[in-house]
Amino acid sequence: MIHFGHISRQKFLQEYWQKKPLLIKNAIPGFISPLSPDELAGLACEEEFESRIITGSTLNNKWTLERGPFQESTFKNLQDKEWTLLVQGVDRYIDEIHNLINEFDCIPRWRFDDIMISFAALEGSVGPHYDYYDVFLLQGFGRRKWTVSSIDCNHENSLEKVPLRIMKNFIEEFSWTAEPGDVVYIPPKIAHHGESLDKECITVSIGYRSYSKNEMLDSLELPHSKTNDYFKDPLWTDNLQPAEIPTSAINQVKKFLKVSELPDEYFGCFVTKLDYEDEKKFNEISNEQNKEKLENFCLYRLHSICRIAYQFIHEELIIFINGEAINSSQIDRETLINFSNSRQLYVENNSRIMAERLIAVSLIYKV
């Protein structure tokens, strides 16, 4: 778990999460990016990865966007400064990257979206912008200056004829310099501008999903709202388990959607459902994975692309994976909860029934 320094984890959850940005110095002591710049460039040349190269500067606000996959020659032709490579969803394929999410389990794992890694040359940037999701920006190599603002974060304040959503007017409120192991937390609708201070700068972005009101109403087949706001989390407690959906979250959903009741399994299915691209990737994994024979006394792991959560409904434990409640009959509660939180299952007599059901639909693989 990351170190919050001079504040407690509970204070972060109470005073900063979805409220205020924060620089957390030495959050992961000794951290260095598991991927080198050359390795990240190699991933950007593969079709499996969504990648982009952004070139430009706030000095003249001339920006270009190029989408991958790229050729090796692309990187040889780049200038020495003012460009950034971004590679999305690296956690889906590289376990060492996926395991970084364990450091941030103060936030429920089902809120997690993906991990993006960026490499920036000297003065490389993607411009000042804001998003609707939460993000932890973990510095992996080199130094990056982060400038932050809560002023004028709206759709009208954006550059025209630019292939990116970059703010036209960005008024700095404060700035930080992040070094390896430091984490910058940015809540929704807080503008931020990161600029590389070194020739080689790697930043790991741990992003969390945002749920719009109309997206949630759509899934319930209810009429749209005129104000398409975004869901705000309840106050998380520091003893919440990573995969747990607490009652406070369900109550918050009812309040947000202005409904008195919800279908019992609605929220668990909603937050674990894969988006179109992830579902396509998971289907590819399922097709490629041989229906291997399950082995006793071996460790199996849930595929990194999968989403899992659990909830107590009318005192019954329900497990959700990829948008569906799974069959958990004849499986003891402890096994179900441990698997949901750890995403791992050691196959022995007590867990074999569950392992057989999971491997039959390609949800787990032998480590």
C-alpha cells in the first residue's frame, strides 16, 4: 500500500478523494518504472496496444496527434524535445504493471479502469486538460513538473482546430515537481498540465472509472436526465476490502439516480461489465486458451482484463465477474471472498469446484 506521508489513509479518503489534488512524496520508496523507454516504444509498435504520440508546446499551442501502432523508424525521426508517447492498458498484458494496482487498494478495485504509461522527451507534454475520472500519477523515471488548477474547467474553454481537448486558458493555482516514487493525485474536473524536466521521463497513470448518470440510467432502461452528472463515491473507509461493494455505495447510487429501489444485482453487474474493447480482447483470450486440465495444488489467477466484485444481498454473498453474477453454490464463503480480493485461487479440495467452474469459461489461468 502506498505511503501517504504526513497524512493518514483515512484522512486522504475523507479530505482529498474526489475533492482536492495532492502530491504524495515518496509514496512508493525506491520505485523505478518496470518498463524502460525502449520497451515502452516496443509496445507502441504492437497492434494489441492503443498508443499515441502527441507533439506540441503551450508556447505556441501547435499540437499534433498520431495514433499507433508505430514503426521503429517513427521514433528515430522524432525531435529531441516536446513530444510524448502514451500507451494505454499496459496492465492487461504485463503482470508487473498490473500488480501495481495493489498499491492503491485503499480505493475499491472495481472502481479501477486501467494503467497508462507515458514517456516524454524534454519539455514533452499533452497540454493542460481536465478529465471526469480520478487518477494517481506515479512518477517512474526522470522528473515531471505538474501544474494544477480548478479554474474555468468547462467545455467552452478549449482550443479550436486541435485534435486534442486542451484548455485555451489555463490559470495556474500551484505546481509540484514529481520525482521517482512520488504520486500526484488528481480528482475529477481538476485541470492539470505535466511537463517533462528531463530528456527521459516516464509516468504511470492509474485511472479510475467515471459513471455518468445517463450511462447508469441507460443500463436500467430508464429515461435520460437533462443534467448528465457524474457519480460521486460515498466516503470509503480504510477497512474496506478491494472487491467489496458496501451498502454505502448502493445507497449512494439510489440517491444519485433518485430512485427508491434498484434490482438486486444491478450495480454489481454494472461496475464489472467489460467495455467493448475489453470484451473483444477477453474473447480473444478465451479462444486462444486451451481447455487445460485443472491441476491440484497449483495456483491459478484471474485474467487481468477481468473485473470482479462481491456484495451481500439479503445476507447472501454474490460474486460478480465481467457483468454477471456467477454460480457460487457449494462453495464456502471464505473461499469466495479470498478469491475476489486476491484474484488468485489455490486449487485444493475446498476450492476445486470453484476452480472447475472458472476455468471452464476461461476466467483463470495457471500461474
